[in-house]
Amino acid sequence: MSSFSRRGFIARTITAAFGLAVGKSVYAKECPASAPEGVRALDPESAVGKRLEYIESIPGDFTHAKFEKGQNCENCQFYQLPRAKDGYGPCTMAAMAFVNKCGWCNLYRVRPS
Ligand code: SF4
């Protein structure tokens, strides 16, 4: 391999690695459209979902007496982060049904740092 093509190879490799890292971080901020296969997701229309007033995704114009901007399931203390899978995690207050990390409900409590 000539030094020219070696330089090109290294540049392409670094670019690809950077692209993957950026792509991964952007993806991590996205909200999942649906629960992963094999998990029991909380249905907003179920009795528990209705009692919690659970929403799977917080609209930009969402208002609720208890809601404050920045709150979501992922930063709620009841979201079991270590067991989360593909943006869904079990919620203690929903009998361990999986909730969307971008969701919210009226039992939200900020996770202590
Ligand atoms: S208790 Fe927390 S994690 Fe569970 S549904 Fe409500 S906001 Fe989401």
C-alpha cells in the first residue's frame, strides 16, 4: 500500500468511525416508535395506563397540572434504567410494564442524582 493510499484509508476509517459515533448519539436521543419484541408494554388505554394518565410520547404543546418541561420516563425514578431495552424500560408504578423513555405519567418523580 503506498503512503498516499494508506493516508486515504486512514482518513476514510476515521470518518466512518466518527460518523458511527455521531449517528449513535443522535439515535440515542430519538424516541422509539414502538416497544421491542417480547416485552410487556404499558397500554395507555388499559386501566393502569388510564389511572396513570400515561402518554407514550410528550407532544410539544403538552400541558398537565403536574407536568414540567424536561420530565420524561427516562429521568423518572420509577424507570428501571438498568433493565431498559431499545428505549423502553420497566416502570415500578406500572407493575413493571415497559414504558417509552419519552413517555410521562402523573406519578412522575425526578430520579435523585
Ligand atoms: S412513574 Fe415515571 S417511569 Fe413510570 S410511567 Fe410514570 S413517568 Fe414514566
